[in-house]
Amino acid sequence: SATRSNWQTWHNAAMLAGGAVLGDDTWVKRAILDEQNGFVFQMKASVLPEGMWYENSWGYHFYTLHALVTMAEQARRLGIDLWSHPALKNMLLLPMQYSMPDGTLPRFGDEVSTSLAKQSMLMACAANAYKDPNFLRGLAAHPSLESILLGMAPLPETKPADLVSAVFSGAGHAILRSNGPSGLVAALTFGPFGGFHGHFDKLSFVLFARGQELGVDPGRAASQAYRLPIHKHWYRATISHNAVVVDGQSQKPAAGTLEQFVTGPTCSAVVASCREAYPGVNHRRLMLATADYLLVVDDLLGEGDHRFDWIYHGRGASARCEAANNPGSLGKSFEGSEYLQNVLEGATSGMAAVDFAGESVNTRLLLAAEEGTIVRTGDGPFKSVNDRVPLAIFTRKGKQVRFAVVIEPCEKLASPKVDSVEMRQTDGEIEVSVRHAGGTDQLRWNAKNEIEFRSAGSIALKSP
């Protein structure tokens, strides 16, 4: 017995199948009703409120679902209804709400690459059981082996519900979706910690736009090398995520807190905070998605002086910045820095621009100016040490440090629209101005996590 465990779900499926074949009801009942291991227990103890498996990784979510759906189909043939358990339906519906523009799901935790298209068996069984048009999003366009074996009747022609910005407090994720031509989607993770398969990535994010993944979370190595040093010191470590590293060390196991979430017709924003990842440091992160860019603002307050490294890993052949033109490093004491290559660095007191050159999409990062900023570029492991992804690192030191970064994806031959980003701080309020071809956008964010965002002089977003 394994109690709260993805393995236990497969043990339960085996017990149910064995009991059915042998005609032994004791094993069937044990698989479903065992108080510390059975199906009903797992649904209560291991599934978060919106339906995410507690390990908070899509790979293990679907690994578990394959066992649970197998059980539900076995039980159906015995005249037992497991499909009606609400947690099972939530587990199957949830991935649809996380779907990115390219059909993949955010690569949080120990994950390589998961898409709805790879889960056609699960979706066919779920569509057959629930007759819910939302499963059309994950169902193969043509009849599959599963749909034929199930004798599925055509689903209603009703279209799945449109995907919108949303917060999943139980899983600790916020999905920001914009309605512009770039199809920009950002996903933020703020808690809880995922245990053995969780990463030290609180308040990190991923970014999709123009039909592809741009801001990257590496997940785990393709080799699934859990016991190798690189898994601990790179893949799980904070350095490999789009996050802020404090004093060169990875976060502690931690959960964050949702502070604010607000949506409008053309943009949406979220604020989350975390005090547990780095004891003695309060980190607040605001992310605002517009039609053309993602704005990320970080407010970090420590009990004393600290070094803060703002890190972004982006798709592309390279990351280039005019301010970073000297060979550099993060230092030997920086956890995971041994896996970095081609590091260049430089100091700047002005606005810093870092360009990620991709095959079809370029991405520009613009950092609001502040005295004493160090900018670094380089690359780090993705699927393996030989599969590299470029990165940018902005370093500042002090007791209270703030960053304001605009991330703008644009087509290969197009020029970025954003000209500049400026940040001002007065009486506990942060104001960020983003100047672009269509005018100037202004964000106001205060200590109470109240948000006001103006675009072209009009209020586009305001918290209640």
C-alpha cells in the first residue's frame, strides 16, 4: 500500500481487474473503497480542488489519469459507476482550461512535453462518459481506436467554451490570455509545492505567443535522470526557471499567495506573493498581459541587503544585449551556474534591451533603468546539456529591489512596437510607463495590491 501516490492508482486498477477476472468481490471493493488507498480515498486526498493531481505536474497528472480512467471503464463493465465522481471529471476537464495556443500544456514540475493531442484515449473515454462538448478540444478529429471500441455516438455540435484568463487557486496557477493578434498567453505558478516531482519555482512563469512556446520552463531532462546532480542543481533549481534568485541559492519548498486577479476586454493581470521561498524576503510579482506584450513587475523586500537575480529563459538561437559584452559568470557559489555557457556581462545605469532571435518569432526584453544593474546573457540546458536555451539575467543588490520588464514577441521581420519602459516609485506605489507606437500605457500598483492600467489615456483595467 502506498496511500497518497500515483503508483497506488495503478495498484488499485490491477486489484480491480484481478478481482473482476477471478470473480472475487473482495478485491474489487478493496480497489475502490480501501480507506487508506482506494479510488475514493485517492479522489479525496490526492486531487486538488479544481482537479489537479497533487504533484502539480502534467506528466504525473496524466500518468495517474490513465489508471483512474482504466478503473472507471473496468468498473462500468461491472455495473459500478466511478465516472460520476466529481473529482475524476475535474481532473479530465482541467487540462482543457490550461491549453496553450499550440495545444501544449505549461511545463511545470517534472514534465517533458504534454499536449491534449497525446491524450486521445483519455479524452475519448471521457467524451463517451460525460457527453460534454468541452472534451471536443482534446478529442481526435477522426475516429480513433478508442472511439470505435466504445461505440461512440457523435458528440453534440456545440463548440467548446472559449478559453479565458483564469486562476486556479488550488493548483496555484494563473493563466493570462490576451485577445490580440499575437495570441499571447502567460502562466504563473504560485503554489503549493509539488513534493518529490515539484520544483523550486515559486512565482515563475512561462510565455506562449504567435503559436509557440517562447518563455521556457525546462521541466525535467528527457533522460528522466532524477538521481543525477543536474536534476537537483538545474532542473529543479530556481536558476532554470523564469524566476528571481536570492543570494545565488534556490528557493526553499514553499507555497505562494494569490493577492489580486483582474481581467478586462483586452488585458488581464495577476499579483502573487511569497514569503516562504526565501525566509526574510517578501517577493511580490505582478504580471499584466496585453495584446502586444507581457509586463512583469517584481517588488522584493528583505530584512537586510541581498543580491537579486531576475532570470528569463527564452526560445531562440541566442540572447544578445549591447550592455553585456564581456566574458562573465554568476560565481561558483551560485547554485546551478556550472551548467551555464557563453556568459557575457556588463553594467548599465540605463534601460537594457535583450533580443532573443528565433526562427519565426523574435522576442525583446526591455528592463526599466536603475543605477548599478548588471546584465548577463548566456545559455543553459533544456532537454539535455547539449540542447541549449538562451537566457537573460538582470542583477541588482539592496534591501528593497524592484524590476519592471516588458517582454514583447514579434514576427521575424517585424520591428518591436515598444520603445521604452520607465519605473517610478512614490509613497509605496509603483508606476510603470510603457511607450509604444500607439502611445503610452501606464500601470499603477500600490502596497495594497490595487491595480490601475491605462492605455491610450483610458482605463483598460482596474481592480475592484
